[in-house]
Amino acid sequence: MRTPALLALCALAIPQAALAEITVGFAIAKSGWMEAYDTPAATAAKIRIDEINAAGGLLGEQIKVVEADTRTDRAEAAKAGLDVLDQGAQMMVVSCDYDFGSPAALMAENEGMNSFFLCAEDVKAGIQGVGPNSFSSSVLAPVQGATMAEWSHAKRGARTAWVLEDTFIEYNKGICKGFDWMFPQLEGAQILGRDTFKNDDASIASQITRIKALPTPPDVIMLCSVMPGAAAAVRQLRAAGINALILNGSAVDGSYWLDAVPDLSGFVVPVQGSIYGDDPRAEVEAFNTAYAAKTGARPSSQYAYPGYVLIDLWAKAVERAGSVEGAAVTAELEKMTDEPTAFGPRSFTAALHHQDAALMQIIEITDGKPARVDEWRISSPVPMAVLMGQ
């Protein structure tokens, strides 16, 4: 039996810092191809953590970060999840992509702990895939497609469309699902046809032939793709003399790929915030400046932003719950309706731990230069059946 004196000595032996910390575990890709997505979003998350700590911490305690590398490998992701749990994680941040983040998120779920995907835009990165304590603060892919449909109809007079879907990943399919749901509902709008291709296809000549065979060119082409296939498709479409407005999702935000399509014009994407210094919200540019101060460069795409937002929302829920316990924090997150953030309002419900509608900034590339031209929030949320691909 331990005597009171021995218990007192044991208590003194515990580092006092350990008694005044909340630990967030980052089980993310620090190597492999997912690192290009995870590192910017994780950096943004740590910026928000630093801000919270500087303001006095969370529940009066400092937030500590522990990390493990998933190596962009599903099996390693599960190990990384266990690793940060062993390091004392009380909440887990996992990779952007559902497929590569979910093995770690499931480790958190098994412990009744909250997990947040850095920027997942697949509905399964939540209740529908991982479990009741899993969330993503990013905007679902179908919302991006629906935004492009409604905005192009209202602001560019689009009445006809051709859908060109890259079958590479679920994200691409999600963009098209949102467009396919929204566009035909709009007055006078019609999808003239659709085609598919694979991201690594060397040529989309046959798809281009079918577009050019239309009696009248489409007003817009909904291109549901990611790099590098998206750039190759855009280059071929323009080289073939197809000058329709090309729409895509947030995944192709950034100017890093524009050398592949010199002097590109008429290319539009929806984003959560502008990296180009022209976002009308002062908070967005303040973040861009803070990110540059921390890393030496501004964000290269909008995918840094969800990392900042997830910590902001989680911390608010923890304060309201008075605890980091998973179920208590989940209950507070699910009460959030149009919760203000630096990058627009966010909402969660007991049925959906993602954004089925969001205020999006509209970025258009003209003469090879991207710039914010508008903002748009879809008139009604994307239905669950569409989000689930039904």
C-alpha cells in the first residue's frame, strides 16, 4: 500500500507542465504525395493553436502538439493514430483525404475521442464513414459543383453544359454529383451530355470530338478533375478551339500549374478564401500574412484554410462543453449553425459533420492570372441523398 508520504512524492515527481496541457495529436502525412496537402493545413492548424495559447490557452491550459507520420500509407496511418494516442493525444487531426485519414480517425473513434480531417471533402469523413465523433470543417465536393452550377447560371448566363468527369478519385465524382443535381433545376438549363476520362490519360481527343460535334457549343464545361490530369485536359480543350467557360472544384486552386496552359482565360473555381490578396474579409488576409511569416511564403492554395478552421471550431466546442471528452465536444459541435469563422460560417448537425452549403469565393483565371471575381452561397443545401451518391 502506498503511504500518504509516498503519494505526495509521486505527485511531486510528475512534471507540472503535464498537469496543465491539452494534447492534440497530428497523425498526418509528413512524407509521400499526401504531404503536399497535409503540411499546409497542419501548419494552419498550428497557427490557430499558437494564437489560442498566446491568449491564455484552452480551458486555462496550453495546447500541446504531438505528431506521427502516416507516410501516405493506409497501414501506416493506423500505426500513426496509435502512436499519437500513446503520446497522450486527447483529440486527433488526420490526413486531408478520407482514404488515407480514416485508419487513424478510427483509432480515435475507438477511444471515444474527436477526430478532425484536415480538409476532407467526402461525406464518409464523418458519421457516415468513421463514426459519431469525426468531423471535417472543409466544404463537401458536391457543394463545390453545385456552387459552380448556380453561379454560372446566374452570373454568366449559362444555359447549356457538358460534364467531363475524371474517374480518378471520389472527390472528382462528388463535384460532378453536385453539378448534376443543381444545374438541371435552374430555369432553362440543360446538360447536353457527359463523358469520362482517367487522370493519367495521355489524350482526351475522343471526348473533345464529341463536344465539337454538338450542333451548338456548350456555355460551360464542368470539368471534375484534379492535378495533373486537370491541367492536361484544360490544355487540350483550349488547343482544340473549345472556348467555353471551364468550371472545376477547389482542388485546382492556385497558380502553380498555370505554366502548363499559358495565358489561360475563362477558368473558374470556388474556394473557401482567396490566397491572392483580394479577399474582402480582413481576417483572411491576416491569416495569409501570418502563414507567410511562419513559413516564408503565402499559402499556395485554399487547402491551408480548413486546418485553421477546424482548430477554431473544436476549441469553441471544448470551451462550451467545459471538457475535451469526445461525446461532450461532439454535442457542442452539433449545435453550431452558421458559426462565424475567418473563412465564413460553418454548421454541423447530428446527421452531418460536414458543410452541405457554404459561402464560397469565386476565382477566375484571365490571361493566366487568377483573381477573386465574386462570392456565392448556394440557395439550398445539397441533399443527403446526393452527398451519398444515391
